[in-house]
Amino acid sequence: MNLKSFIYQAILDSLNSLIAIIDEKGNIIATNKTWQKKAVKNGLIGRIDCIGYNYFKLCEKTEGEDKEVALKIAEGIRKVIKGELSIFREVYSFLDDTGKVNYYIINVVPVENVNPRIFVISHEDITSFNSEEMSLTMSQAEIEKERTSHLNLNLKNLHYLISYFKIAVFPLLELLKKENLNHPALKILELIKEKFENLAELSKQNFSNPFLNLTTKEAQIAILVKEGFSSKEIAQILNLSKDSIDFYRKRIRKKLGLKGNKISLKKFFHSWEG
């Protein structure tokens, strides 16, 4: 990371708001430390910086009472990208795990004089706006420790755990059901089975995501390659040399098992996306 990029990231990380930067298609290309801490707290499986994820798809996957708000936010972002709005701002609320109502304000603005166009999305917690503000700042060491702990969650091990339940536990559940044993524990086991099946699907989706094993910089470059930008254009966008971009591209290919394969990175990412 050069000095200019380091300064930009340091500015983002110094902000208490949850910050994400997206491209014209809604792909997340950068986030700040506050965003990443929130991702860890919410138990996100995969990249806690969310680089490589599509913001619109994340909104569409929102479930329950928050889905309506998420879709409204997605529509506001699209209007800013299309130029129909110069800024999108919306106050929204949701219940946390303790049942407490939290209030946030989202702001979406385009970054001026940048080509290709990018957009900044910020979520600011205004719950305690009129009350005494409590400091929840974690030290850098604590952030790194929590991030490392989260990233060390091995999706393969998760897959094996799910497989074990499918092989050893679920057949037993079916046997108990056949025996017509009317026991309250059966309902609990049914619920556990349902949750594990959902987790299995989530694990499968994340495990197949080619962005998971990439570093932040590699993921940023991969997104731009996927969108059709040349190494020279990517170098200008990320303030790096073309040689650095070419080096990263070779490393990305190696990590994805494409070394010696004639398929282009752009074609690979599009084929994965389906």
C-alpha cells in the first residue's frame, strides 16, 4: 500500500460511522474498521471487510421486518448511481438481540472527479444522540485479535461438522420419528436439523466464493478485473504501478488454482457468478 492509499484508508478507519465504498454495479471495493467490527459482531461468515460482495444482493437477502427498509435503501442507492439523486439520506431503525431499538442514518453520495465512478455509503449510529455517549472503541490489538479469530473460522471444518450431523444425528432423528416416540425433545431436534440445513446452504455458498481466500488488495483488483478494467486502468484507480497490478494478478491466479490455465480472470469470475 502506497502512502496515498494508506492515508485514505487511515481516514476511513478513523470514522465511527460504518463506511462502505461501492462501484457503479454495487460491488463493495472498500470498508472501514467500524464496518468490519460490526461484521464480526454480527457473526458474518466469510470476508468481514465484505470486499467482493454486492451491496444490492446483500439488501435483497435481508429477511424479516428489516427487508422493507433494506430494499428502500437499495433503491435509494440506485437513484444516486443513476444521477436521479445527488444524495440519498434515510433514518431507519431495527431491534438488536436484546430487544433494544437502534436508530441509524444512512448517507449515500458519489465521489466527485473520480473515474470510474465510486460511491460512499455511511451508516451512522444516532441511537445515543441525546444521551451520554459510551466509548466502545477497541484497541488496534483487540481488533486484529478478533478479526484473526473470525478469519480462522475454517469453512471446511464447518462443512465436516455439518456432514457429521447429517450422517450420525439426523438418521437417529428419523428413526425416533418412525418409532412414534412422542417426546418434546423431538421438536428440539427438528429445530436443530432445520438450523443445520440452513447453515449447510450458507456454508456452501461462502465456501465457493473465490474472494474468500484473497487479501483486501487482491479482492479489490479482482473486482476491477471482473468489471473489465485493464491493468493500466486498475493501477490508476488504486494508485499503484502497472507492474504491481500484474504481480497481484499472477498471485490471484495462483490462489484460485488458475496457474497454467488459459482462462482469463474476467471470464473465471463471470463463470463463477453464473
